[in-house]
Amino acid sequence: MLLPIVGVSSAVYGIYKVANGDGEGWAWVGAGLAIVVADIVIDLLWANPKVSRSDEPDLNRRGAELVGQMVVVVEAMAPGGRGAVRAGDTVWVAEGCTAAPGDRVKVAGVKGTVLVVEAT
């Protein structure tokens, strides 16, 4: 956050010195421009998708982490309706298949905060 401020400030100071007849001002202008260019390059490198790609893309997306796991039905689910399943210590709203309380179902996907389950 400071690089653009320092770069622009240096360049403006250099322009002021050049306007007053001091040749040293060109060094300030050059340094200011170099700092601004360095900031742009750093921003482009850090914003590169290859650099910011996560090796754990489902981190903090708990529903996505549950896909493929077996869960226990705690509230009956009718065809086309919703029920509830327990995954670990959390009860999730679920939909997708007919199941009675106590049945084990597999998490096939997630729609927002609703787990899509299928019979096993």
C-alpha cells in the first residue's frame, strides 16, 4: 500500500525540484517512476492465478468437503422433499432420495447449504 504513495510522492517532489531549476529533481522523478513500476509488477505477480491457486480448494467450504462421504439421516426425506442428515457433529438440510431416520446415505453434491444425497 505504501509503494504507490512513496512513488508518486517522489515523482511529484522531483517535478517540483526540476521546476525550480534543480537538476537533482530528475533523479527523484526517475526513482518515483521506478517505484510505481515495481509496484505494478509486484501486483501482477501476486495476482497471477498460478500463484494464488490453493492446493486445498474446498478449504472452508464444508459442504464441498463432505461430497463422497456417508452420513446418517436424522429427519426422514420423501422423494423431492427435504430432510436432515448428520455429518460429524452438524445437522445439515438434505435432499435427493427417500430415506428414513437412521439410514445411511452418500453425499453426492451440494447446493449452497443443502446437501444432495443418494441412497447407497
